[in-house]
Amino acid sequence: MATPQGKLKLLPLMRLHCPYCGSTPLRTEGSWFYFRTGCKVCDYVYEREPGYFTGASWMVSYAALALFGCGFGALLLYRLPDLDAMWIAAIVSVFLIVFGLWFVPYSMAIWLGFDHIVHPLTPADRYVEKK
Ligand SMILES: [Zn+2]
């Protein structure tokens, strides 16, 4: 297999597939939250070290949730000025819980793509399936 290096493919990444070959799904089968450790087709390593995706949940998810939460809250305040602030906070909180759970794999994919740009894989970074 060719060692995965070079240009990142954004479309497969946003579809939660391997950013290099685009064929292998990033998530393990039947799971919403867990990623495979690598791609069997092109040897791309998804999880480079233990705890690799922790940065995704802290940096990408919180930034996205803060942005969407503030935007949605401001939209509600603008569109429904007579609505009590507690109701707006409750509506935004429920929205953020649902959106946050839905967004977890996408934040991990964004993190993977960002790391690929900043720290491209070397020939030594090959996925080897553990038995
Ligand atoms: Zn691949």
C-alpha cells in the first residue's frame, strides 16, 4: 500500500470517510461516537496516539457550540422579544445538547483534517491492524 501523505480531501472527511482515499468510514460500524484507529485500504492512521481526539471535543466542539448557542439565542431574542429569558436559555440549552451529541463525530473529523494540515503523516505513520 502507498503511504498516505499529501493532499487532504475535504469532501470525504465531511462525509466521515477516510480523508486520504475516501473509501473507509471513519466511525466503527454501528457507532456514532467511536472512530476506527486507521484505514485498511490506504494505511492512513486516524488515531495517532491515545487520547488523540480529546482536542476535538475541547477545541472544536466547544467553539462550535458556543458560536451556534450564542447565534441561536440572539436569533430567538430578536424574533421573539417578549419571550422570557429563562425560556430562551432553556430552548438554547436543549438545542445545544442535541446539536452537541450530533456534532461529536464531525468535530473529530475537523480535528483530524486540521492535524493533517499542520502535521502531515510521515512514511513511518502507517496504520497497522492489531490482532
Ligand atoms: Zn483510506
